[in-house]
Amino acid sequence: MDRRIKLHVKTPGNHRKPIAGTYVLRLAEERGVRSLSVIIGTAEAQSIAVVLEGVVPPRPLTHDLFASLLQTVNLDLKEVFIYKHEDGVFFSELLLADGNREIRLDSRTSDAVAIALRMKCDIYTTEDIMQRHGTTSDKSDAEPLLRSPVDRFSVSRPEPIRNQEPPGRGRDLFQLKSNDLKKRMEEAVSQENYEQAKIYNDELHRRQEEGKLP
């Protein structure tokens, strides 16, 4: 069985090569120098940051509500386990227990970490994942995520773009208007489809460099 590595959470920061609306969550190993970098959305990053910085929001956030629900129904969150990395995405599960049984729930890593911080439970991954995807850089990705308490609660979610097939790198991409590219990029980010979001982001940067953005 692959050795498990215990992780601790660092405050999310901006990525050096940003995709709009995304941040880097760093999960560092205990008693080691390696860390995992997980790309997450703005709302999830702020939900994690308010716990790390000891800020109490004026109203419960979604992850606060989930944690309160677990406590109300007497379910204990034993651990979060990051068990797989595939196509640029880390896969996680929550291990819940009520004294008589254990329940495993699949979860986005950003949500799992936000809930783990509120429930004060441990976060683990495997040695294989750390070897394949961990880094040993001590450099910060960028400036802190949050500048003022007001920023923490000003997040708005983009409206979903429905019934549209995302274009690839070909001709369809170049025919899209810049505003449509931005909307589709925001939608891809909200769905944690960061590979597609990067395609839109790269095209927007190309247009900006060529002076074609309004």
C-alpha cells in the first residue's frame, strides 16, 4: 500500500501565469519540503482564506453550512484524502463516520479542503502523488489573495453558458468575440475545467498583444 503523506494548508495566492478567476492553493507536506499546487476558483479560495486568517463572515458561507450540517446530524469528518491526479485535476474524498459506519464522499479538492479546515480534520495524499506532482520550491506564487475584509465577501458567480460546445484551438476559437471568450473562460473556471479555460485565456492574451482587444 502506498505510503500516505499528511498535508497542511497555506493561504491561497495568485498564480504567476494567471487564468482569470483562479488562485493557487498550496498543500505542503508535514515534516518535508514538498507541496502540491491546486488551481481553485475565487469563491473557494476566499472560503479557505477566511478560515486561515480568522475572519468571521457576516453570514455563513456554503462550506460553513455544510460543516454545521455535519455537526447537527452527528457525522464526524475523519479525514480528507487526495487519492488521484488525472488530466490536471486532483481528486479527493471525505471520510465521514457516525460511530457505527464510515461513509466516503467524492469531492472537489477545493471544497474538501475548505470543509476540512472548518472541521479541523487532517488532509492526506499518497507518496506517489507527491513524487509525481509535488514541487520543492519555497517561492511564493504571488501576492496574498485578500487585501481587505470587504474583498472577502464580494464574489459573484458567472452565469452558466448552456448548450454550447466549447471550441478548441482551431478556427472556431478565432471567430469568437472577445466578450464571448471571457464569458466562456469564466464558465470553464467555475466548472474547474482549467485546461479549457487556459485555451480561452491564451487566445485573449494573444489578442491583447496584437492590440485586438477593445
